[in-house]
Amino acid sequence: MPAAAPDESAVLKLSIAMTLLIGATGVVFGILSGSLSIAFDGVFSVVDASMTGMALLVTRLIARDTSQRFQMGFWHFEPMVLAFNGGLLSLLSFYAFVNAIGTILDGGRSLEFGWAIVYSFFVVVICIVMAIYGRRANRALNSSFIALDAKGWVMSGAITAALLCAFIVAWALEGTAYAHWTPYVDPAILAILTLCLIPVPLQTVFKAFQDILLLAPADLDALARRVADETVRRHGFIRAHTYVSRAGRSRMVEIHFVVPAERDFGRIGAFDAIREEVGKAIGGAGPDRWLTVAFTGDEKWAV
């Protein structure tokens, strides 16, 4: 029998463990090699592990569905954590860029390239494995947290791979006429990469703030309007008003139908049948969909 797909919690737990391993290794090798970029990479990994731990906590809350105090569920925590996580990664990347520029202006920094090469190779291998693992697992899970976590592994792997190349080149230049450039290799590559990679977490922050502000997703809005208009035509209603929003993985849809006041619809079951019809047309039935279908003869209750 094929192995069961890992759940969101298991993927995030493994990511936390591997990130902490890289963080501890980075701090140690940063001290041994004298590389500020490696030491920073270690600290970055520890902070990233903390953020992944927070994401894991939120996934457990979402799985609880509701509570007495949070009767609408815990969905709204997901974009808040994503915004905080992406924002912190952006700030750390910007700090790395500023730190790299400062190191260049100070004349660079001498390194023990042997230790740096060993560390960089070790981290690149782990990053590649974890990025592939996370993306494959997320094909079935479709989790925003795992998607961001996989992006984080890609970012870390790209930075470290570039550092590995830079360390190898600088190590090869030692003892040559170009040896005086070696102190600048590490901060220069780090500055270029952090500047290029800052937009990655910023995209997550932008999307998360759209959810926090409850902006209507264009695709969901169009779907709700289309289903509502078709239902109005099919059942002879006056009009419909739709309201949609998204918070993390949740989709919230409200449709208020204005029905002719003089029309007799018979038993309440007729309205329930229309609700079933609308629910099937909207799709995505499950714990992450919040659908409200209301009927009124007075339009003031629909707007």
C-alpha cells in the first residue's frame, strides 16, 4: 500500500527540527570561519524556526474549528501570522543587505574558507531536500503555511548556494594576484542576493494583508455573483446581493435573495432546497467554507 501523505503538522514539525539544526550549525561554523554571513544565516534560521512554530500553533487552532470565545473559528489568525512571518523575513533580509554593505565599506572581512565551504554545502543539501519535500506534500495539503515554508527553504538554499560558490572562488583566489579581493566576496554576494530575494516574503505580506482587510477576492466574487444571478433567474426572485471575503484558507460567502413579497413559496423546505442548490454551485463544501444564504421580502435586510 502507498504511504499515507503527511499532514500539515508533521511537515511543519520536520521543518522546525531541520531549521533549528541549521541554525545551531550556522552559529558554530560562523564562529569557526569568522563569517558574519554564516553567523547571520544561523540566527536567521533560528528565527525562521520560531515563526514556523507559530504557524504550527495556528494550524492546530484552525483544526479545532470553533470555541465559545471564537465562535466564528480561528481562520483570521492565519493571515495575521503569515503577515508577521513574511514581514520579519523581509526585515531580516533587509538587515542582511545593510550589514553586507557596511562590511564592504569597512574593507571586507577575512574568512577561513574551508569551514565556510563545508557549512555551505551541508546547508544547500538540506535546503534542496526540504524544499522538494514541502512542495510535494503541499500538492495534497494546499497549505499557505507550508507554501511559505517551502519558499523559505528555497530562499535559504539560494543564498547559501551563492555563498558556497563565492567561498569556492575566493578560496581558489588565495595566494594569487587577486587575493586582495577575497575579503569582499562574502558580503558582496550576500548583498546582491538579499536585495533580490526581499520581494519573495513581501508578496506573502501583501496577500496576507488583503485577507486581514477582508478584501473580496475577484475570482470568488465573480463566482458568487454568477451563482446568485442564475438562481434569481431560475426561481423568479427580484435580485440578489452577494458578499465575499477570504481569511487564510477560509472562504466566506453571503448571498441575500430578495423575493417577491406576494409570492407563496410553500413549506420552508423549498428554501432549504435552494440553499443546497446554491451550495453545490459555489463548491468547496467543508470546514473551510462559511456559506450563508438568506431570503427576505424587504430589500433593506439584504443590503
